[in-house]
Amino acid sequence: MDNMTKEKIDEIVERAYQRHKHHNPSQSGLIIMLQEVQDEIGYLPREALEKTSELMVIPLSHIYGVATFFHQFRLRPRGIHTITVCRGTACHVQGSEDLTKLLYQTLKLKDGEDTTQDGLFTVMQVRCLGACGLAPIMKVDEEFYGKVNAVSLPKILSKYRGESS
Amino acid sequence: MNLMEPCCDKCHNTLANPCKDYIACRTEGPLCHESAECKAKLAEARDKLINGNHDLVIRIGMSTCGLASGSQEVYNALKKELDLRHIDADLMRVGCMGHCYAEPLVEISKRNSTSVLYGQVKAAAVPKMIEAYLNGDAQGVMAVRARKGTLKGEEGVPIFEELPFNKGQYRDVMVNCGVINPDSIEDYIAHGGYRAVTKVLTQMKPEEVIATVKASGLRGRGGAGFPTGLKWDFCRAAKGDLKYMVCNADEGDPGAFMNRLAAEGDPHRILEGLIIAAYAIGATHGYIFVRAEKLQMARRFMTAVDAAQRYGLLGDNILDSGFNFDVEVMLSAGAFVCGEETAMISAIEGNRAMPRPRPPYPATSGLMGKPTTINNVETLAHIATIILDKEYFTKVGTERSKGTKVFCLAGKVTRTGAAEVPLGTTIRQLIFDIGGGVANGKKFKAVQTGGPSGGCLSEKFLDLPLDYESLQSAGSIMGSGGIIVLDEDTCIVDTAKYFLNFTTAESCGKCTPCRIGLKRIHETLTRITQGRGTVEDLDQLKSLGASIGNTALCALGQGAPNPTLTTMNYFRDEYLAHIQEKRCPAHVCADLIAYKVEPSLCIGCGLCYRNCPIDAIRFEEVFDEQTKEVAKKPVIDSEKCVRCGSCFAICPKHAIIRE
């Protein structure tokens, strides 16, 4: 989705705006608008923020401020599958730090990188997925995996590698 | 018939002209006319909801924890098996009963037969399970609901309510979880739902509702423990043409999932509490603010709101009372600080979620500057019971902390899950009686309560009652009710560092004590875990922590030093071991440990060798003491090793040891 044209992005933002312009005051519809735009594009490209600013008549700086404040928003493209690793307390004491390191190594991600070279996986860390009883928890797209360990991790990944090849 | 539909032409309830007896009519009707036929129709609809459409009813827990343990595959297997056998049965996706350790959990019941529960069900075992149950055999059953004597061998199976995990529990919030279909408003009503709203709207003045809640002693379950009735009273008294009622479902504490569980299992109970709260304070518009990370919870709320709107329990002139109230479900984009009232308001308004100084409190100037009440999910879930049967709520708890609280047991505990117990239950009862003690026979070290603003308590606090004041007196808080058990393999300094890492990253940056102070604490703790700390650091941490606690703008900052302060207080020796002996007693802190291969356990598979990111592992000929043979085994070069732990994590035989 890297190469989505500006026209296409504008169209997506415009549609989201039509759905949410009824909010009063209008700015209270900003977060849901950004969420829906991100759902469609996968992330929030600069053009989408600019179009939102223009339609909602809110300074781009404010929108950028909101988009960078919340964890859910991404300003960079993401891979085909999103791996979400839970870094909550229960997961931490059950070894999610080692698991996360192992995941980054397995996917050959260096410091600061979150998407694999082939664009297949993007890794995100979240605060807590709330399934603490089955820690450590991982999610690939919408699928949950509990009690993940070094043995089950490669099996989970290969499931998604197989799908796309 | 659908329980929500009119019984016959005589029913005059419509959205435009609602009937005040609409809910009462569903459960004991018809009320406006005499008709044996209509009465039978309604009774049959209720019976189907309570006992199932078919003789055989299978319930499977499909909330997030169930899904994480593979309940979707079990569901598919059950469906396939029923199809193969041409059996018509109700296969219900229900919420979670709190037994995370036993997920996926399946309950099978048959009319006039013993209902049974199976724990840790594997998809492959489903055919055998169904076969055995249909043949009247209790093989593989974890527990029975009640003994009816229809199954072979059921005498030997424990009764569900008597399982160690259930003993000592007292259910109010979770009473329907795992029992009803959370996406069905009919099911909730058949189980007594929306009777409290009916009572409030048709028989009580807002002041009476507030007085009832005040008298119950209910205190906010989100953490601070502010009396709910008083909060409502302030908002009711505030002047304003428009008022807002907000449900805080932005459960952000890591290790806490009671709100998710309640909302995924019984969303209408929370919605009912929200409607009653709105009536009490005089709000016409409401929000349910849900964390987007917990998507399933948000979806359940949306379905519940849709249904309530469709049947006139939200909207204009609810139950012909003249009361108008509507609700929007809003997805929080994820920020821990949103749990703070004023930050949440800021987020709903479309801003960065930054708290502001109080007063003015939201009760007088909240959302869009209007009087606003914000209540936690669990607080609202208690309201219906308080209205209908106050005794049930008040008869448990302590003098100052009435009722029950759902605690989430996680970490190094044998039975993980959510348990609803009377306030005042001791930590020991919760962890050892209900939770079954520390997992894998390890030694108890500490318990972390209250999330990132809470503290770590040592063994000497095990008999502390779980209530607001007791936990506070020990330097921790009850918070939302997360209970994380730490064992001897958990490093206490690392745990404190983990929380500071969390709060530093989650600090909104508005006030200096939190923005800069927490960073300094985190740096100091990092130094200590690297073996570069000094004894003076401990004094510094203590004074810095106290200053932040006193000066930060909101509860996030004020509570953030607690994990550090409590651990320094109760585990000073472990800090000193890191500082003076450069040793991590739990073998966790990477800079203070070394990895070695234990040749007697090693099978020479080479996984560690292949996974070492810096090629610090090579194969050497090693003499094995046990087999008296020379074999090629991996050896870790401690000079090169960066202690990433990947060999430790990947070794299938646990042959890599930490020293």
C-alpha cells in the first residue's frame, strides 16, 4: 500500500470525514476519523493528515500532535501481517522480554526497525492485551496466541510465511 | 418468538410510544391484557433462553483469553462433530468465567441430565468428549454443575462451585459471565436484566437513586476508591444545561483484565448501570470509552448499545419515563494516561490526552466544559444489584470497603484468572487458596498490586486484607485489581525498572516531575541492574520518589514512584546485592549473569549455535562425566556473549543455565 496515490488517500479521508463531520464540536470526531483512515490505508501518510487538516479546519500541527501521542497511530507503512507482542507485567515476568528479543532476531530486525525487509511482518509492542492468565501473549493480525515460547514461536511465524508464498 | 417482540396485536409498545411495563412484561407478562396464550408464549421464549432451544446446550468461552488458548479451533471441532452426528444443539459462544488456567473451557448440559464442564479442551479430543458425554460417562470431566446422578463416575468429579478456584468467591459483577450469550439482549433480560432500569425510571427519583448508592457504600473500582454516590451527587448538584455520563473502559493497567472480562461476558449489565447513573445525575448523553487494543470488548459494547437502542432502552423517552439518554462507544487510541479522568476528557474532545489541574473537577466542568461523571466499568456493573437487592451487595466486604472486587491473578501463580471476592479477603487467601500458590513449586517472593502506580509487597504482607485503606497503608494501592505474583526467579530491581520504563514512556510530558523525574529514576535503576549503582543512589531514589509523589500533576505521575519505593523498602537486600556484590540473586539482570551450557542436558541439536546473533557459540569436544564419552557440545564464549538470552530461550532441553 506504499504507492497509494494522493487522490486515493484524499478520497478515503473525504469519506471518513463525511461519516464523522456531525460530531459536535467537530474536533471530537478527529480520533475516530484517524482510526478509520488508518484502518483503510494501514498507516497515516502525511497526505492523509494534510487532507484531514484541510477538511476539519484544524491546524496540521494539532493533528500531528494527536497522531504521535497515541500508540495506535502509525506514520510509517506496515507489513502484510502485524505481530503484536504484549509487554504487560504478567507477560514480562513470564519472559516476554526474551521472547521479544528472539522475535526481532528471528525476523532479522535491527534496533529501530519494525518491519521485515520482505514487507511480510511488522512487529509492534503493546502495553497489555488483557489475557494475562495465558502470558506471554502474542497476536498476529487478529489471531491470539497464548503461552508463546521459543519452540512455538517459529511454528506460528511459519504459518504466516506459508500463507503469502 | 423473540422475547423482545410483541406477544400479540394488543401490545402497544413502540419506539415512538414506549410502554413503561415493557421489561416487566417480558419477564412476568403480559401485563396489559389477560391471555393464557401470550403468557405461555413469553414463558416459552424465556425458557428457551435459559435452558436452550435444544435438549443439548454447549457453551464455550470465547473471550480473549479463550481465543488465546485456542477456543476457536475447539468451537470448529464441536460444530463439525455435531454436524457429523446430526445432532441439533445450541452451540453458544459465551464470555469467560474467569478460569484462565482452564481455558478453553466447555460446558455441556442436557435437559434432565448432569451439566458438566471440561477444562483445557483440545480440538482433537472433542469427538471423544462428545461421545463419552452422550454415552452417560463422566470421563475427562473437570467439574459438574450439580450432581443429578445421570452420568457414570460423576460421584468422583468435584462440583464446580466447590473447586478451589471458586470457593471463597462471591459473584455479582461476573454472575452472568460464561452463562449468557453476551451479544443477546434477550438473554440478559431472561436472566433478570434491565429490571433495575425499570425500577429506577418508573419508581425512583434521581435523588433516591443517589441516596441508595450512597447508602450501599459503593466506592469507585477504577483505583481511587471515591464514593460513587457522592460523585453522582456533586454532578447532579452542578449547574448545566447539558451533562455527560462516561464509562471508563480504557483498561490500561498491565496485568488487569477484569473490565474486559466483564464487558465481554455481560456488556448489558454495564450499560444498565450507565443508564441508571445518567438518570441519577441528569445526563442526556454518554460515552463508553474503550481501549482499541481490546477490540473484542469494544465490539461487545457496540452490539449491546445497538440492541438497547433498537428496543428503546436508549434514546428518547425510555420506558415512557420522559428520560432521554443516548450512548456512543468511542475507541481510545491507546495511552495509559487516559485512565485519568481529565486526560480521558481531553482525548474524547480530540486532543492529546493530557491531564489538567483539578479543581475544577469534571463534576462541575468536564467534557466540553459541562458537568461530567466518569465511572469505571466494574463500578457500573454493581449498580443494578444495588438497586434491586442492596443486601446482596452490602452483606460482604469490610466496614469501609463494601461489596466485592474482581481481582486478576497472573504471573507466577498456579491458577491464573479472575476471581470476584468480598473486599477484605486476604492476599494469602487469594493467591494460595484460590490461585493454588506459586507455580511450579517455586518460592513466593512478592506480589505486585495496583499496576504501575501500585507497589510490590513482600511475604510479611500476605495476611493483609485486600481493601482500599489496608493496601494504601502498606505503600501500594488496590488500583484496578491486578495481582501479579512474583517468584524467586523474578528480579525485584528489574521489576521496578520494568514499571519505570512503562511509566516513563507513558508520561504525557506535561508536568516536569513526571517527565524528567521518572526518567532519572529509570536511569538510576538501569545503572543498578548493570552493576554500576551506589548505595547513595538508594537515598537519591527515595527523595526523588517522594518529591514526584508530592508534586506531579496527576495520579499517573504521583503513583509512578511506588513500585520503586516499595521494593526498596521491602527488598533492600536485593538492591544491595546488585550494588555491593554486583550480583543479581534471581539471575535476571543481563549484565550481572553469565550463560553456560550444561553438557549433561545438552543433546547437541545446535539450535543455540544457529540462533546466536553474534556467533559467540562454537562446538567443541567436551568430555561428558556421565557417559564417559567425548562428544561435540556447544560452548559459550563469555567474552563475546552479549547476554541477549536467545540461546537460553530457544534451548528445547533447558540445557543453557544462567549463573
